Amino acid sequence: MKYWIFKSEPDVYGIDHLKEDKKTTWDGVRNYQVRNMMRDLMKKGDQVYFYHSSTKIPGIYGLCEITKEAFADPSQFDPKSQYFDSKSKSEDPRWLMVEVKFKKKFKKPLTLTEMKSRKDLSHLKILQRGNRLSITELSKNDFDLIAKSLS
DNA sequence: GCCAACGTTGGC
DNA sequence: GCCAACGTTGGC
């Protein structure tokens, strides 16, 4: 089993939306590194922290789980979508997505500020300056460390 | 295949 | 809204 952090702007789609929807497809990924992780590494049952970015208090707000492994993201074929990609062919889709289900919203988030202040978490990819991947992988140890800080 | 210009991300 | 950092694009 693998562990991940998914980033999203809560104004666009946050943990509260997922709680209400119960599950969602993680569409709109248009970065090759992230696509490759979804395609090659992500498995049903993997655990995912839900991180809120570009918001007043950035941090980890919830937990979800992969319910469907990578499959074609339909928004790439929709000319009206902001994620439309005219160069992607339906017989060979360029962009993929996974499905996740809601598991938990934490009573208190683990904030970016707190993560930065902790030596045992300082190596996390999400904290690294200039990191622009919307999905990063976590070791089991890091997943557990974070879990201990949340309820 | 290099690299400048441009666009996007995301914390502050 | 600023700006550092980085990915992508396209001319050569």
C-alpha cells in the first residue's frame, strides 16, 4: 500500500465538497510527473491526505482513499472544458485520473506552519520550496507521523 | 537539443 | 497582488 498527499484549492474543491460528494474523480491533472505517478504507482486502497493550498491556512484537512486506479480523464476531450487538450486522442488518452472516496475530515488541520516547524517532517516534498506537484508520495513512516498529529 | 519567453503555482 | 520557482513552448 502507498500513501499520498493530494493538493487542491478549497475554493475550487475542498474536503467539504468531498465529504458531501462521498467520492470524486481527480480530474484536471495536466502534469506528466503526476500523471505517471497515477498511472504507474497508485493502487486501489492507497491512503491519501487532502491538502488545502492557496487558502488562509494551508494544511492537511482530511483523509481519503483511492477507489479506482488510473483511467482516462474525459475533460481532455471536452472542448468546453478548461482542461481540454486538442492533441489528445481518444484511442490514446494523454491524461488520466483516479477516483477517491471520503474517509475523514480532521477536527483540526495539520497546518503548513506546524509542519514546517517540525524537524521530523521537514523533509516532506510538500514543504520543499518551489514544489509544484499537485500530488506527492509519502513513506509509511511519514504517513504515520502525520496521523499521530491528527484526529 | 538549447534556451529565452511565457504561464502557472502557491505561500506570504 | 507580489514574486520565486519551475514546467512548457517554440524558434533557431
